[in-house]
Amino acid sequence: MIAAFALVVGIVLGLIFRPTVPSWLEPYLPIAVVAALDAVFGGVRARLDGIFDAKVFVVSFISNVLVAALIVFLGDKLGVGGQLSTAVVVVLGIRIFGNAAAIRRHVFRA
């Protein structure tokens, strides 16, 4: 319940204050969001499987975001940022859909 309340408060604050993202950070934000979603879906799956650990979740969340941003940063420096961004999104997307399928099977028993 606290997490849902925090999400609603965050959305409302974002709509009220309309924060801006620095232009140098814009290419990394979508990748960071996808990496964060991967960690969240993994956390939900672990919770439903009864193996959730808050420390593991926090470390996974932060490391997913940092590693994904680092890969895209290195790709930009090497001149292949678009290709590496696509690769990161594909890999994380596969993980997200795998976790979503496991969550669906657990919740709906199907």
C-alpha cells in the first residue's frame, strides 16, 4: 500500500512541478527507465515466488540502471550508441516479458 501511495504522490508531484531533464542526460533516460522496469518486474516476481529480498532489489535496481546507462554511454563514445541502445532495450525487454509471464502464471494460475 505504501508503494502505491508513493507512486501516486510521485506522479502528482511530477505533474505539478514539471521537472526538466538536462539535455546531456536525455539519451540515457529511456534506457534507465527500461532498466528500472526490469528490476521492478523482477522484484514483483520474486515477491510472488516468496524469495523477495529488499537488499537484492535495491542493488539490482541501481546496478541495472547504471550498467544500462554505461553501455549506452560507451556506445555513444564509440559511435554505435543507437545499436547498443537497441540491444539493451531488446535484452531488458525480453527479461521484462519473461517476468511478466511468470507474474501472470502466478496470479492467474494460467
